[in-house]
Amino acid sequence: MAEKFYVASCVFTEEYPALSKKICDYMREKSVPIIRCCVDKYKVAEFEERMPENYRDEWRAIKHFEKYPAGSVMISLCHNCAAIFEERHPEIMRESLWEYILADKSFKYPDLGGEAITIQDCWRQKENFAEQEAVREILRRMNVEIVEMPENRAQTKFCGYSLYQPQPPRNPKLAPKRFLHGAGGLFREHTPEQKKSLMEEHCAQITTKKVIAYCHYCIRGLKLGGKTAFHLAELLFKGDGRN
């Protein structure tokens, strides 16, 4: 069986440190090794200092990066990490956190009571059919009535307001297929007012009270647009004794 490892994501962990810890604890329970970042030596000290003090030492104890042998499987919840590994390390297989959880027969899903909730797909992994299917099956197991966006799956053009500002210079260098050649017209500077207007325009299409996304950039945009938005991981790891 191929060795699997989990990339915790510096950016996701900075934004959701307590949630990231719960996911890392889950991976440790499954004996899955963890690394912090998709790029060796990328802003190591800077991200350490950004972590809350009560998680900083534990974050530092996680290996920043490790090169795994060909055929290994990288588990990710960050679409940036997945895109970079796809182009920079084609010898490594990729699996989303949602696919991994779906294959875990012991995972206990919360029951959301049949509530109708919109699912927001992400431009950064818009062709990742396996991830999209896993997300929807997880929502069904959580007893959610799934409401689709008009532009979903491979048709989605959404990744919050991250597409309306310059991207980190490393991204088009490390993953040019996605972030350079596939990003025509995107990542251009917009004013805060323009970003808010674009997010409100997008959110006006959402007919349900709540929306679920599986990208931290998408969540930022949905909240700026005025929606009650939840990262899928927030719902999956809120209960089950992991509080």
C-alpha cells in the first residue's frame, strides 16, 4: 500500500489554528505523517510567528517539509497545496482530505437535520471530480439537502476575492498550468469596494441561508458577500469528541 502523508497548510492553519490541530490529531490517530507546507523552506519562521501563542510550539514540532518517494499519496485540504504538488511533484499521487475521510469507515458524521445548504465549488481545483464527489457524498452522510450553484464543478469561476488581487509570486512559478496559463484575466488588483461588490453580486445567487465551501479563500469571499458560510472541515470536526 502506498504511503500517505498529510499537508496541514500554513495558510489554512494560520486562519483556523484550532481546527487545523483537530485535523492533525485525527491524522495522528490514523498514523499518517504530517508536514506543514507544500514548498520546502517557504516562510518557515514567518508562519510560525503568525500562529497563536498557544499553538506555536506544537506547530513548530511538525516537520515543515519532507520529500516522499514516488507513488506516495499527498492528502490535502488546501487547493493551493494540491495544485503545486500536481505540477511540481507529478510522481506523488494526490487525495483530498474529503476522499480520505469518506474511506474511513469509523468516521462519525454530524447530523445536520436535512437542512438545505448550498455547496460552493472552487476554481483552484475545478476539474477535481473525485474531490467534488467526495464533498457531496459527505454532505449526504451529514443529512444535508444539497443545493447547487448555477455555475458548479468544472464551471465554477469562484475563489472568493482572492482572484481579484495579485497572487503570491511563487504560485505562477510553481504551478504555471493553473496560476499562469489557466488564469487569464484573474489576479488583478481591485479596490476593497470593488471586491465587496463582486462578492455581494456572487452571493445574491445563493438562495439558502447557509453555504458550505471547502476552500478557505472561498469562505473569506462568501462572508464578505454577506453569507453565513462554513468550511466543510468546521462541521466535520466540530463534534465527535474533538472539541
